Amino acid sequence: MRTDTAAPVRLEDYRPTDYLIDTVSLDVRLHPTATRILAELAIRPNPAGRAGAALELDGDELELVSVALDGGALAPGAYEASPSGLTLHAPPERAFRLSIETRVNPTANTKLMGLYRSSGVYCTQCEAEGFRRITYFLDRPDVMAVYTTRIEAEEAEAPVLLGNGDPVERGALPNGRHYAVWRDPHPKPCYLFALVGGKLGRVGGEIVTRSGRKVELGVYVEPGKESRAGYALDALVRSMRWDEQAFGCEYDLSVFNIVAVSDFNMGAMENKGLNIFNDKYVLASPETATDADYAAIEAIIAHEYFHNWTGNRITCRDWFQLCLKEGLTVFRDQEFSSDERSRPVKRIADVRALRAQQFAEDSGPLAHPVRPSVYREINNFYTATVYEKGAEVIRMLKTLIGPEAFKAGMDLYFHRCDGTAATIEDFLACFAEASGRDLSHFSLWYRQAGTPSVAVRTAYDAEDRTLRLDFAQSTPPTPGQTEKEPVVIPIRLGLVSAQGRGAPLKTADGRTLEDGLFVLDKTADSLTLIEVPADPVPSLLRGFSAPVRLEQELGPAELLTLFRRDEDPFNRWQAAQTYAMRLMVRAVEALRAQQPPEFDQGFAVALGELLAATDDHAFAAQVMALPSEADVARELGREIDPDAVLHARKALRSFVGQTAGDRLAQTYSRLETTGPYSPDAASAGRRSLRNAALDLLTAGDPGRGIPLAQAQFASADNMTDQIGALAILAQHPGPAREEALAAFGEHFAADPLVLDKWFGLQAAIPEAATLDRVRGLMRHPAFSLSNPNRTRALVGTFAMANLSQFHRADGAGYAFLADMVLQLDGSNPQLAARLLGAFRTWRSLEQGRRAQAETQLRRVAAKEGLSPDVSDIVTRSLA
Ligand code: 0A1
Ligand code: ZN
């Protein structure tokens, strides 16, 4: 196997830089193919570094035009320059000024890192290591400087010129050129640098912060799309208010700008005062965006804004500390969305996503700790583990020390670490101090990979009226970590009786369990509760109080008791999911033994009851959404046959749809809405339940559901209902589907973000013809592999969200993805590496597919000149 994998970077090798850069002054002359960057760096020896060391600046595909020291030319032998670095062999042992001129080609920059053009708009992406593609620099987050940026461009080409910080000056120049100067007074690492130049429309607003600072807000979008930017602006205002109230964080510049671009590798980027967004997470109108899109926009606008304190004011010492800003900021945006919408429903949605992404990652070859200790390519560590599990760790911390101590710890962190590049140790020290607790054991969550399992046995003694709960935890081995230690697991619990009253939780030593919290921090431990009335069902891990797998033996009657009566909405939902999962797992076993699957009525009847009784529509919709095929596959864990999983799930959905058909139909007609569309949570919940009801109804009786879906598709006045109907039609082969797909494709031919939904729906069809359909759609005029959103919608959905077709038994799905990865690797390695992640579960498949997957992984690995991104993923996947 051939790899070009870079040498690993290790946390234990961290040492401070030998030089510091205090100020950066940039003069950027924008040009489509030859942009010139003049950088003036004020550099001095770092007292914490090695005296007299060479100065080694990072570069990546750079062309050096000139370099000068304190205004004077450098002797040829005094430095060495290449596209990937600039070294001064013996820089002065005092402060000095280094002037560097580089030239870059933004149009040819298909990696979308550094300075590039997206639909003619100049923009930048510097996290993690993109600044070195603009100028030579100490490109690491612990080098913090004050930046002044002058941007110059042809006015007709780029009338809007934006930079970090506050605007200082702007003016016209001869020959139709103009310039703008921006200054950011807050020292920052270079990954937060940004500039934008182009023709852009703007919607603006203003906010006065709680200390009276006036802030001008701008959302910049493609001209003509201004009417779709209002919701993003509204979400920004709400985020700014919320951060003041919930975390005491106030904005610190006079301007806050957001720019939407159509070519972006990730969701968005928190550049200081100038967030740059994937336009998918800015643009929304009722006719083009779904309720889920609105919710995602709100969450990501908030996330990037919240980074201003958790990420920007306090940044990371090194990239191993990525979760310091990401886990914490995800936690903050989740709290925001919970406050703005329904907390239980948000929790359910987050846990669904955590299990789908992070649990999957944790159980395969790409598993790594929340804070990794080694990496070869940092771009590959923007993962569900760092982000979502990172947020879970913060949530557990809050659960363990309580909300008051948590608040005190956050306040201390903001106060003590402001303006620094910090570590997880710095962060935890604030909470240890604020709570008076020793958090050293807890900190294992940051170092140990893998999803712990908690097995529970319960024994009720009717005579003594005691309930004994025996807990045991274990974590399976992960790459590089074979031995695991027990972690600190906060288990929130309660008891539910068939009558529904929650019993008090008294322990054998006479205490009452505070907040129903039991902390499991050993391999095994037990808890005895006294004065327990007969027949309790333990409701464990309420609110999903820890990111673990719970193994609790509950029978169908007990699950239904929890589903009907638990006061904890998360566990009500969980009980239904567990029940459905069990039915599907049994159905898979039956199918693999050539038997027809059989289901009992109890589950479907209980769902019907919920439909009749509930007024929490969003919650009920979450219940109706049965575990996905991928969920079932994960539950099975090994020797997975995706076709059996598909058919088992279909069979259960059809059974439920038939059994609860009348209830579903009633729900569907009862929830019909009138009046104009509003994206608020209550209205969205209503739509989600109505669509979920139609989906199950159609699964049970297509003859009844399809005409309803067709009618809804034709008459919908909003994208949620239109795409909801189309998604249902897409699951049922026949002319109704093809007609609706054709109509949709035609109607939105000029709207690529909407077409992405259409690409995605078709890529997710669980039929053998889908691979050919996907290949055909790649020739659609709106499709382009150079646009990450298009590629993710079509190729990404096929690989990540179509279990049975990506994992086709003949291996054609794998071969297709390998082709795509190899093709993309030359232009956009980050995107290629992400797609390749679809193979992460390959070892858990039945052996025929496993062999096919391995063949394709080896084919990728054998390719000459792979990028470090793809090389790293393929190497780890095969290890
Ligand atoms: N810090 C961003 C995520 C991000 C990371 C890397 C990027 O490079 C392509 C872009 C964005 C966030 O957490 O939102
Ligand atoms: Zn982030």
C-alpha cells in the first residue's frame, strides 16, 4: 500500500513557539487569478521559546514575491523559501518587522481553503490551517496578533469589501479600483482571519448590547436573495440577547457581519466579527426551506455567534484542544435551541443525531477520544466525537456539579482565560475550583475513546419493599486503546409504577437521592432503594444523562408502562424506540431464517393511543419516527445484512400503518393547517406530526396514502409539506413518484439549494435502480462535483443515508464511492475524505460485503499521490 501520510503530530510534543507575532498588517490586492498579499508582521522572540532558533513560517502552495526585514532586503543565504515554508536561519534576537509579499490564485483554489472564489465572490477559510495558503505565518492557534487588513479591488467586481473587526476607512482609487481598511483590536489566532469581496446584497439590523454598545448587524447574500436572509438576521439578534442572559457574554465590536457563500466545505465559520456561512444555513423562505432548515439555520447562526466568547475571546492552545471550543459551543447552541423551542424534543433530536453519528464513529476504525492525543490531518478531526460527544461531556459536568457551580465555573473561565489560548486542563480547573470537586476522574471522558455500556439488573423484594439496582460498566476497545478504565457516569433515574405516580427515591442509608442522580464511577456498583411500592419500573438514564449504551432488561409491558406514564419525556420516547427496535431486530432474525416477520399489536395500539391523546405534536412525531435502518444495524453490531434490515423496518412500518391506520388518517386530517406559514416550533411540530402520520399511513396502505400525498404535494404552500409529500411518494415506485419528481425538478431547476433536497431524496431510494439514478443525476445541468453541497446531497446521501444501496451485495455502491473519492481527491481533499468516512462501519457487515468494501478501500489506498486527508482516513479504516 502506498501512502503519503504526513508524520503524526502528538499532544505530548507541544512546546511554545520560539517567536511571537504581535501585529499583522495585511494589504490584499484582489485579482481573480493573481491576488497579491503584502503582509507586515511585528515579530519578537518568545521568552518561553528557544533563544536564537530559526524562524520557520508555514506556507501551503504559496508563491513568494519578496521578503524584507525591517525594510531591508535579506541576503540570499539568510532565508529559504518554498511553497510550503519560509525559514529565516538567524533572525534578530530582538523585535523586528518582516515584510512578505505573496501571490495566490483564488480562482484555481478548489480546495476551498485559504482565499478562494465562490460564484465570483472572494472569500477565505482559514481554520484549521488555511491562513498559510494566504501568507507565510506561524499558523497555529497559540500565536495571537492584532490584525489590520486593507482590501483593494476593482469596484465593479467587488463593491463590498469586508474584514474582521471594525471598519476604519474606505475610499476610491484611480482606474475603477477602491479599498477598505478593517481593524480588529482583539488579538486572535490566524485561523479566525477572514476577508470577503464581491457583489453582495445585504439585510441589516442593529442591536444595543446590555452595556450600551451599538452594534450594526449585516447579513450578506447573493444579490436578489435578500428576502431569504431575514430569518438568519432574526436568529442572530435572538442569539446575541440569549448569550447575554444565559452566559453573561456581550458582543465586543461595533459591527457583526455574516456572509453566505455557495461553495463551502463545512456549515459555517466563526471568523472574528465576520462569520462566513454555507448559504444553506442562511437562506430561507417558506417556499424553499423546510422547518428543519429553519431550525438548523437558527442553531448554526447561534453556534457561530457563541464562538465569539467560546473560541475567539478564549481560543485553543493547539488543535488537540479543539473540543474546548467546539464541544462547549455545541452545548451552548443546544441550550439556546432548547430555550427557543421544546427542550425535550430538542434533546430527542440531539440524541438521535449523537447515536447516528458519534456512536457509529466510536464503534469503528475511526474512533478517537474527545481530545485526541495524535493526528496526521487535523481536518479529519472535525468530528461528531469532538463536537457532539464534546457537548455531552459538558452536559454531564453540569449534571454532576449542579447548575449553580456550573455557572460559577463558566464565569471563572470567562474571567480567567479571556484573551488566552487555553487547554482542557485550564477549563476543568475553573469548574474544580468553583465546585470544590476533584474532577480528575471525570476528565477521563476527554482521553478515553469508545461508548461505555451500562448493564443494569434489578431485583425487587416485595416483603422488604426494597429495590436493588446493580450497575456494571464496560467500554469496548478502540484503535490504540485496548484497555479501558471505568468512567464517571451520571445516571438520572426514577421509578414509574403502573399507576403512573413516581415513587420517592430513598436509599438504604436514609438519604433521598438528590435530583434522582446516581453516579456510577466504578466498574460495578449497586444502589438499594427502600420503601418502594410494589411493581416499579426503573426509568434509567433520564434525559439521556450520559452518552452510554444502556442495557436494561425490560419486557413489553414494562416498556409500555414507561411509554405511557414516565414523567421524563425522553424516556417515554426511548421506551417506544426500544420497543420498536426489539421488534425490528426480531424481524431481521426471522427474515434471515427465511421466516415472515411477526409483530404483536401492543406497540401499534400504544402509538395509536398517543396520537389520539397528545397535543405535543413535535414529541409525537419523534415517537412515530421509528429507529432508522442505520440504528437497527448498529444495534445488531455485527454480520449485518442491510437488505434484511431494510425489509424488517419496512415490515414493521407497514404493520403499524395498517394497525393504526384510522388513527393516522384522523391525525392527518385533524392537523391540517390554514393561514400563512410560520416557522415557529409549535407550527413546525404540527406539520411534522401530520407528515409522519401520512408517512406511516402510506407505508401501511399505499392505496390510501399515495393519493393524499399527491394532493398535498400539489397544493402545499410551503417546502416542509411539499418535500414531506415528495419524500413519501419517493418511497413507493410507480408513476405517482416519477411525475412528482419530474414536476419538482422542473419547478426548482434554477434553485440549487432546493434541488439538493431533490437530489438527496432520489439518492436515498432503497431500490436497486438507485445507483443508476444517482449516476444519471450527476449529468443534471445543476449538478457539479466542485460544489460541496451538490456533492453531499447526491453522493453523500447515497453513501451515508441509503444503507441497503450503498452496501449493495455486489459491491457496486462501494466501487462508485471509491471512484468519487479518487476523483475528488485531486480538487477537494477535505470533501473526499469526508465521503470516504461512509466506509467507517465496513467491518460490521456480513462477510461478502465486508470483502467488497475492503477491496475498494484497498483500491483507494493504492492510488499514488493521495492527499493527506484521504490517506489518513483510508489508513485508519484499514488498520
Ligand atoms: N469552526 C467551525 C467549523 C469549521 C471547521 C473547519 C472549516 O474549514 C473548512 C470550516 C468550518 C464551526 O465549528 O462552526
Ligand atoms: Zn464550532
